Amino acid sequence: MGIDMNINKIRVSLVDNDVIVLRALSVILKRMIPEIEILWCASSGSMALKYFADYHICPEIILVDMSMEDLSGVEVCRVLRRKSDKIKILAMTAFSVTEFASDASDAGVQGIVNKADTAVLRDMIISLHRNNYLAMNYMSIKFKNPFEANQQVLMEGKNIHVDKLTDREIEILNICLKGYTLKEAAKLLHISESTAKTHMRNSISKLGVRNKVQAIAKWGSIYAKKF
């Protein structure tokens, strides 16, 4: 569809664990949207969160790949959304949009796109810049504006019994959040692996999730001190 390019500067940041994709997207977007300004590019979820916290200018739109390695794209989006009710987040994937659309919506993004479809990517960025959120809905999934999405994500934590986590459970969650296994966490804390597993099971129950991976992700996205 035709795009009126008479628009204001659009400040964008990119998050993708493939540095080649980051470079390519930067070049393509600058060519397709002359008014775009790429503030920063991050090749990991943790790097993106650090840049977001440290950079003196906040982007208007952050594009986040769903298939990250250190933190999932969904969790990166959730952390960003908890921190801001103003930034617009656009999820990207090289796989099926349907696979990630629901989780992305729950994480507070404003839309999702297959990053190989650069024409649609361009249109969605411009729609977000114009606050046209209705254009972002996908099938039966509706994406909220940044303020409503922020409220949604903040409400997620209200039924989580984080105050009931013990110091040891928090220690294990923090260690696992850094990429260590439970066996390695047990060794670092000088406890048995079975004891570490018991602490993790308790954490899973208190955080209201189904498994260890979800517990670590939930802790990282909402309560971990490093964020």
C-alpha cells in the first residue's frame, strides 16, 4: 500500500541475536523510511535492557526478535513493558507469526510481524508512529496501546507470592537467571542438587508457573535486581 512519507522523525531501536540481521535491518529501514533514526542495536536480551536503562534518549519504537538466546524475546518485551507505558514495542520473528502472537500480546507488545516481510514491517512502524493500533491486530488477537499494555503486565504480578520466596529460593533463581544449571547453582551454594531442586519446586509454586524455565523467566522479567 502507498505510504505518505511526510512524517516526523521516528526513533527506533533493534533487538536481534543475529548481528547480520541487525545490520541488514538497519540499512533496509533507513532506505525505506528516510525519517527513521536507529538509536541503538542490541544482539542479546540483557544488552537491550542495559541499553534501554542507560541510553539518554528513549526510542519511540523497539523492535524485538522473539527467538533470543539469553532471555526470550517475549520476556524482553515483558520487562520493557513493565518499565514503560510509553514506548511502542513491535515483535519480530523469522518463523510463524501465529506461533508467537498470543504470547507477544500478553507481554505487552503493540504488534508482531515476520521480519522477512520488509514492506509490512515498514507499514507497521509507520502505523505505530501514528498511534494507529487497530492496524496491528492479528486475526483474533488484539494488541493494546502502551499504557493499557503496561497496566496489563503490571497486574500479572499481583497474584504472585514473591514475598513468600525464601532467601535461598531467591539465590537459586538469581543464579539460574545468569544461565547456570540447578546442578551448578547447588555447587555454588554448597548444597546438594536434590535440595536445589526442592527449592526450585517451591519457587515454581509460589511464582504461579508450570516449570523451571517459566519460573526463571518470570523472576527475571518482574523481580530480578539486575533489571
